[in-house]
Amino acid sequence: MTDAPRDFLIAPSILSADFARLGEEVDNVLAAGADIVHFDVMDNHYVPNLTIGPLVCEALRRHGVTAPIDAHLMVRPVDRLIGDFIDAGASYITFHPEASDHIDRSLQLIRDGGCKAGLVFNPATPLAYLDHVMDKVDMVLLMSVNPGFGGQAFLPGTLDKLRAARQRIDASGLDIRLEIDGGVKVDNIAEIARAGADTFVAGSAVFQAGSEADPHRYDSVIREFREQLAGIR
Ligand code: DX5
Ligand code: ZN
């Protein structure tokens, strides 16, 4: 690893936003300093919950959102929805290797569509899925909860897995982001960063952070995340 500070990116998960005012919620987190919009897509098949799809992604783009949108696909099969999310304006598209019959093909589909491609690892999914496709991923996303719901507790075993993923990425010399998703809070983000993550999804921690006076202002939690990350290399 070099001595240069890593560029840390904060990616609020809109799963915990107020869906009745989604455009405004996304505007607010971005105005508060978030870098990426994390967009959780669940199909009630691969995971036991049902959320939002490409129409909502497209609506956010039409609303004027220009920040990167990170579409986390918890769906099976994945390939058709990859095309839909490319058309809907996603920037990153990540999927779970167990949900694709042809992982290499799915990754290629994403890059061919001009998007950045990523693989997502559930807590019990081995990093070995990266062995033959490392040069085809732009992002490695480690789940620190079992996927399907916001508001779960961070699984501490993920820290060792993060260190292993960081080693693989550094050894490859490739430009790959290492994202963490699930249970990220102000009081654990520094430890997570020290274990190697550079991109932090946070749903409940962000969207429950508004004050009573102004429940939809998120500046303070984003600032606290950055304070925790300051100085970590
Ligand atoms: C879970 C989702 C996460 C979730 C994170 O399946 O992938 O993005 O929204 O929520 P918190 O930050 O509340 O754990
Ligand atoms: Zn997610």
C-alpha cells in the first residue's frame, strides 16, 4: 500500500430514506456531502424483501441527480436487469456471484454498457470468486450483514475478510474500490477503514440522523464520518 491517504467515499443507502419524498432525500444527502447514491434492488427471491427497480433509478436521473448511482442488485437472475440499469443511468452495477449462472458474462455485460462492474460477497461467500475475474471488476463489495434488510448489526468477522480483500486488491495493482455494506456507524467506520475499506455504505446511520427540528438534514452524520476517517491511511 502507498503512503498516500486513501480517497474515502460515503455512499448512503436510500433503502432507509423516506420513499414518499425520494428525490428530495437524495438531494439532501448529496448536499450534506455524500459521494455516491447506494441503490438497493431486492426481488423477494434472491433475498426476502422487495424494493425498487430501474424505473426509480431513471426517475432520480430525470430529477437531476448527477452523482454516481451504485446499483446493488440482490436479484436472480441478474443479466436482464443489468441491461435495464445501464439504460436507467446507473454508474456502478454490482451483483452476487451466486445469483449469476455466468459471472464472467455478467461482468462483461456491465462494462460493455459503459458502467463500472462489481461483485458482492455475502458473509459466507468466499473471495475465491475473484480468482479468475479480478481484471474485470471495478468494485469489490463485502456484505457485513446478510442481505435483505437495513438496520442490522455489523458482523465483526467481516474485518478479517476486508483485510484479505485489501491484500488481493493491492497485490493486483488494479484500480478497484473496496466497499462495505451493512451496519456501518460513526463508532465503527474508523476500524472498518483501517481494515481496508474505502467506500462506505450507510443506510440507517444516515437517514435516522436528522434532528427533531429538521429530520431530513444529514450534514452532521456525514461530517462525523469524515472526522472519523481523517488521518487514516
Ligand atoms: C442490505 C443492503 C444495505 C442496507 C444497509 O441488504 O444491501 O445497503 O441498506 O443498511 P444499514 O446501513 O442500515 O445496515
Ligand atoms: Zn446494499
